[in-house]
Amino acid sequence: MYPNTLKVIRISGREIREALEKTAEYFEVNAHGNIAVNESFLKPKPQHFNYEMWRALTIN
């Protein structure tokens, strides 16, 4: 019902890489060399929820 619901799914390695790459876009290195939230996740409206968290990946 909610997009942040925990699910167990079976996906390919390519799909995992694409999802992790999208999640990595949440961060950027700013002009001062510090890690910061990518501006595209801040404007026009903050989207701090728009990334995935991964845990316990099992490869079969």
C-alpha cells in the first residue's frame, strides 16, 4: 500500500546496480569538496525520502 513497505524480491544484478546508482545520485560533492545532498533532490521540493536502502543482499 505504501511505497516504503519492506519487500523481499528477486531481481537481476543489473537491476540492483541501476537502483544503487540512482540512490548514489542523492549525494554529490559540493564546491567545497564536502558531501552534500544533490540539489535535484532539494528543488523544487525536498525529496529526502527518494532513495533506497539495501540490506542483506543474497546472491543465488
